[in-house]
Amino acid sequence: MFTRTFCCVVVAACCAGCRWVPPPDDLEGVWRSEESPKHVYRFRGDGVVENSWGGLPFGAAGTRSREGAKVRYASNRDWDFVAELRGDQLTGDMVERSSGRVIGPTKWRRETRDHTLP
């Protein structure tokens, strides 16, 4: 009885002080649109995507997910970027979420793997 209670207390104490951190997915960094070079996207390790246009400060813009080489960026607006990762390049389509209409193909290239840079 003592052992079981003690283990429960230790586990509870450890969990209370711990924070779950998602595993790295090798997408972190700063990405730039080839079609619109003023658009820069910063992929953070927690799945949040921030963007900047023309040197303005970064702001929250959406979230991203990855399954193998398939990457999806879900913007806070009415479009997604559905792409395939090849090295330091994402190639895919911009898709209007409400209609499913393909807005157009696009490519993003990673400029840096450090997402803390401005």
C-alpha cells in the first residue's frame, strides 16, 4: 500500500511540473514565398506559423501540421497551403478552404532553420 501511494504522489508531482513539448518535425525556421518574396513565414516548434510582409513585425498567421513529406499550413484566413517537403523547399497548392478552389501552385524556400530570427 505504501509503495502504490508513494508512486502515485511522485507521478502526480512530476506531471504537475512538466509540460508536453511536441517532437521536432524539421520544419522550424523562416520560409519565403518564391512567387511573392515580400511574404515571409516563420514556422515555430510548437506548430504556430507567423508571417511578415515587407519587413513588418511577425504576427500569428495560422498553424501547420506534417504527415511524412506532406505539410499543411492552415492560415487564419480562408486558405491553406498543401505542400510536399523536399529538402528546404515546400511545393504545393494554395487552396481556398470555403470552396476547395485551387488558388494556384506555389513554392516556399527555407531561408534559415532558426525560427527565433526576426
